[in-house]
Amino acid sequence: MAKSTIGIRYIVNDVTEAIDFYKEMLGFNVVMHPAPGFAMLEKEGLNLFLNQPGAGGAGQKMPDGEVPAPGGWNRIQVQVEDLAKEIEKLKGKKARFRNELVQGIGGKQILLQDPSGNLVELFEPGKQS
């Protein structure tokens, strides 16, 4: 297992499809994939846990009957050196984006969508004066 104690869990529709996305688009490594509904990936000390609804403890219904589902606005952030270049590379791989590149106070960003609609923020820090 990866040594980090920090992790993010995403609920996804299809773990195998999500594994392919995170490996191919963002360079994550598979740490474990012991069952069809669960996998743990790692990149630069970040553990990413993928669960399908109904699989494992994290995919179970809540007491009120609500079922975990993918999507929303929470996201992990992956820093890149050249965001425009990264966007072009990912578009060549048929990546889906929720928005266009935006310039903020701290740098540039764009929201990449995984196959289930979960977000990954690609971020290029601004130049410090």
C-alpha cells in the first residue's frame, strides 16, 4: 500500500472505466483492485479510492435510504507546469471538460471530468512577483 494517510474517495459508475481514465489521463498507479466495485490508486503520495454504489462500506445506502452517487463540485487538484499544453494533450485523448480555461488570482485552472462526472481541477500556479 502507498504510505500516505491522506486519501480522496470518489463514487464512480464503473471502477474499471475510472481506473483506465486516471491511469491514462493523469498518470495514477493502481495500488489494489481486489473486487469489481473497488480500487485504490496512487499518485505522488495521494491515495484515490474508487467505489461503485453498493460496493464495500463506502458504497452502501445511508440510513435515510440515499445511495452514494458520483458527480458534484468537490474535486482533487492536480498541478501542471503548462496548462494549455496539458489541455491540448487531453483533448487529443478525447477528455471531457466542464468548462474552458479560466484565469484566477492564484493561477489558471480547468475542470476535467472523469467518466462518472467527478471533477479533477488541473491547475497551473501563477508566477510569483
